[in-house]
Amino acid sequence: MEARAISKYIRISPIKLKPVVDLVRGKDLKEALTILKFTPGKGSEIVEKVVKSAAANAENNFDMNPDDLYVAEVYANKGPTMKRWRAIARGRASKILKRTSHVGVTLREKGKES
């Protein structure tokens, strides 16, 4: 049994999210939330919100015990890129790429692999 939560089209680059995601992969739920709470940066707040959502899904939808949960899978994949431009010297244009991410978290109970 597993509980999932996915947040899509987040306006932050996946390159900035991946180090934060690597910190919590495989950790217990409480330990992961503590790590995310004290990690600086916008990326940790986003991942923390998704982990809390997955924990709420596990507790409310699947009647799982929050003390037995651990972060089985977590990812920060690339989403669509918004393309903008900015005027530069000599009448030319410069690209501005506004990258987005999809963050997903899967929680499982310890000892119950399926």
C-alpha cells in the first residue's frame, strides 16, 4: 500500500529542487519533515508541502499509521518551459527561459512492501 502526492507546474527550476529531493529520499516521514523544515531555500518549502500532502493522503484515504511511513520515492522532473524575450543591444532579442517542475512523493509503510 502506498500514498502519493504530485504537484505540477511549479515555477522553480528542477536543478534547484533535485538537491533538496535527494536529502529526503528513503528517510522516515518525521525525519524528512525535520530536514525540510531546517533546509534553507524555496525548494525545501515546496517539497515539504508535497510530503505533507502525501502524508495526509496516507492517513485519511488509506488509514495508514503516520509513525510507520517513510519516503519511498521522490522526484523533481522537468515541466514545460515558458519562453520570453528581452530587448538587448543593436535591436536584437535575448531569450529568457522560465522553467517549471513537477514534484512527486510516494510514501509507504515500513515492513509492508508491495
